[in-house]
Amino acid sequence: MSGSSRARCWALVITLAFAGPAAGRAQEPVPAATTLRVFLDCQRCDFDHLRREVTFVDYVRDPADAQVHVLVTEEDTGAGGEAYTLYLIGQGEFASQQDTVRFTTSRDDTQEQERAILTRAFALALVPFALRTPIAPALSVRYEQQGVAAPSPAARDPWNLWVFRVGVGAAVEGESRQSSASFDGSWSASRTTEHIKLNLNGSGRYTTDHFELNDGGKRTFITRDYQLEGFAVWSLSRHLSAGAFASAVTSTRLNQDLAVELAPAVEYNLYPYSESTRRQILFTYRVGAVRYDYDDRTLFDKLSETLGTHAFEISAGFQQPWGEIDGSVELSNYLNDFAKHRIELDAGLEFRVFRGFNLDIRGNVARIKDQLYIPREDLTDEEILLELRELGTDFEYELDVGFSYSFGSPFNNVVNPRLRGF
């Protein structure tokens, strides 16, 4: 979104004041009990900035104390910006009042510009609720004319919605007996519309590690990881999509001199895709073929092979005022041997158990029977300790659990940024 387009989209500017000759009855401060109480549920918002700029509400730290619960979600746009959705959920005497506000930012917007757009949207979205409170007489609205409408972005886009990104980097570090250097790069090209999504991307990393041993000997280890992949997705209906995926990978850690895969796929969403920021239940199936050329002979005495493969996945995610939950289960195997398979389960929960008490759980577990690339020769101790090669395993797991509890005053309008480091 260009600066002029953004200005037109947000031409309506809210001016909020609690004093002024024209509002003599608002000379006295509005008591906190009569001010709109808001709980802001946003992972990436600058909370301090919003409290400074939007001052006609009381910000509470527990959703149970709020009259309006504002849930903010975001998704990447095809142009590299962000698509924000603000769900305003009334509670208590506002239970019958709901609203949804959507807006987008451009990839060229700075953090300050993006923050300003969110602040305007947040303030405007709260006005219909504030009008039902005693502070309504202190509110005023000003409209700023921004000129005639410009042509739509599609009509004046010389890139035809294509977006390109390129990045390169290098890093070096060392001390008297060891040093490391790495070089990496990435690129991507994408085009996203309501009907089709295209993406091509590639990345690579080359790393060298040098060590001086106790006996005076020196060892050097080199790792390389390069990948090229692309996919195309077609929107068939509000619930159904189809696509195709292709990739080429070379990796010393995975003993793959070259691995090439092609796989068509189909996906069904139980809910309309337009609701994906709040809820979705997905069923995905893909089937294809993969060609492996290995660096070293594998446990199965192979230097190369071509195999059929398929996978089925069920995933779900819900973001609600009480918290967020998501999970998935994926089953995959090689078509020539169902014993060579993988089953992965992943789940996460962020839940407000009761006032001020939150529970966070994240875990995953996998049964692994498809590591065809494991080298036949035993790995050296150095390769194991430095994780230069992947080890054979039957399973892997991870679990993170956390609790948090806060209590005290339900209001937190004051911003004091001094000595943040303490």
C-alpha cells in the first residue's frame, strides 16, 4: 500500500479530547469506572505506544475485567506486507455488540508507519463501543480530505503482482584454537491472487569449521546445504484447494548429493478460508515421486534410488478470547514399502485457566522409520558431536510447559519507559 493509498484508506481521523471550551461539561476527568475497559490481545503490538496514543479507554490486564476484548491476528500478504484483522468482542453489557476491522500494510512500510496504521484502526474500531459510555460527549470526529481517488493498484502495477526478494550474508568467528566461516544466500519470487498462489524460492549455506587439537593436529569440517523449491496453489472453492510442489535439495548432513521431488496435493478446509485467522481444520493429501543420489552408500546399500511417496495430514488451529490451540498429525510413507514410514504429531496450547493464570504447552513427537539416507559407514565422534551428519533414530520428541500468574490492580494505563534495562 503506497503512502497516498494508505492516507485515503485512513482519511477518517479520530480526535479525542477530554477538555475544551466547546465541551465544558467534560472539564472534570471521567472516572475510571465509567470509561470503556479494553483488553488488547495482540502478540506483536507495541502496547506502550497504543496506551499513549489511544487514551479514551482503560486498558485492563485480564479479559474478565474487560467490556471489549480486542483480538488482533495477522497474515502475510502476497506483496510482502501484513494483513491485520481486529476482532472486537463485547462482554458484559456489550455482549450483543461485535465488530471486525481489516486492513493491510505494505512491505515498504517502516515499523513506525505500520504502527501508526494499526493505532488509527484500533482507535476507530473502539468508537462504536465508547459511544455507549459516559465519555461519549467528549468524543469528536474530524474528516481530512485527501484528494481524488487514484487508480487501483492492479491497474498501475508494472510487476503484475510479482514480488521478488534477494538476500546474501556472511559470518566469521574464532579464537586461538578454532574458527568458523559461513556464507549464505536466499531468493524468492511469488505472485498471490485470490485464485492462484505461485512461489519459487532457493537458499543455501556453506560453512567451514577449523579446530586445533591437543596433539597439535588440525581438523577442518565443511558442510553445505542448498535447496530450490516451488509450488503452485489453485483456489477451487471457499473450502477446497489444489496444488503441486517441486524441490531439489543437496545436504551433507542428510547424505544427499541431490534429492529431487515432485508432488501434487489437494486440501480441504472445514471452514471457509476467509476465517483462517481465527479457526481452521485442514485435510491435506499429497502423492508424488522422489529421486535420491547419495554422497555415501546407505545402510540399504544404495547410491541412488527413485521412490513413490505420499502423505496425509490433518491440522487445526483456533484463536479465541480464551487463548489459542493448534495441532496436527501427519502420516507419510514410501509406496514400495509401507514399513518405511513416519508419523508426526504436533500440538500447542495457550490457555487462560482463570484470572491472571495462563498455561502454555507445546509438544511434538514422531515415529521415524524412513531414514533411507543414513550412511552405511559408522560416523566419527567429531561428526556426531558437531552434528555434521544426522543420526539414525526410531523416534524424536520435544515438550515445553510453562505457567504464569499475575495479580494486583486491573488497570495499567500508565506508561513509564525509564531504565528499561533494570
